[in-house]
Amino acid sequence: MTSIELIAGIDEAGRGPLAGPVVAAAVILPQGHGIKGIKDSKKLSPKRREVLFAQICEQAQYGVGIISEQVIDEINILQATFQAMREAVANISVQPSRLIIDGNMTIPNHHLPQTAIVNGDDTEEAISAASIIAKVTRDRLMLEMHEKYPKYEFAKHKGYGTPIHIAAIRQHGLCPIHRRSFCGNFQ
């Protein structure tokens, strides 16, 4: 009997914004899943991401890690990203045998074999699926934050440093979900 290698693709969303958490996802796609159009989340419309998100969640094994802006400020964005990735892997209901990670770095001190793949969200379906799960999860969180802090217009920019967002920071100051370590020049 041949065993199937369970490969988890890993990607993150939210390393660069001025506000909100960093979110990582780890996804194990089943063989022959039949989900059409999985690709890098940045190359999909929000509507298409939502459709694929539902299909991936229904068919795949996945885990998500969410690290708050407070922790990002305490340990820095790189370490917070690694922590989110570790949590994502730990939150998969089955143990993967190997990890493939978008980018040029592997997760330090992780016990599973892993490979970093530059532009993996373009070339590896499991990483693309992880990019979709991470992006949709983070976008939904930022829409909730828009309801809580509407004057920052998080629904429009999801916390990234757009002119609208920077102007809102200058006018209203920082709100609780702003990353203090990212916003020093805008107050």
C-alpha cells in the first residue's frame, strides 16, 4: 500500500498594512479535488476569492493563524508572521508530512520538512489556496473593524497605507488596531 504525502501549502496576508493582524493559512488540498481557478489571491476579484474560499474550506484540510497588531508591535512583523504560520499548521486537523511556503524563508524551528518557494502562490496550487484562505479571512476581519472604527474606512483599504488611510490617521490619530511600530511617521 502506498501512502500519500500530505503537503500543506502556506501563505500569509497582511504583512505590510498599518493596521490589523497578520493572517497565515496552511492548506492540504485533496488529490483530484476539482476546484477550478485556484491561483494567487491577488490575481482574483473579491467575489471570485469568496467562491474559491468556500470551495477550499469544503474540500480541503486547512488551518489559520491570526496574530494581532499588539503582538506584531511586540515581536516585529517577521516573527509575528512565523508565529501565524506555526499556528496555521497546528490548526490543521491532520498532520501534514511536508510544508511548502510562499517566499524565500522557511519557518524557523519547525519540526516538519519544509521548502520555501519564491512566487509559490503562482506555481503551487496548495500555496495559492492558502493565499485565498489567508486573504479572505483577513479581509473579513478588516470589514468587521470598519464597522467598529468607520472613520478609518478599513472596508476600502483593509489597513494598507493608502492616502485615504494616512489622512484618517492624521485627522483622528491611531485607533486600537493600528500597528504603532508601523505608524510613527503618520501621526
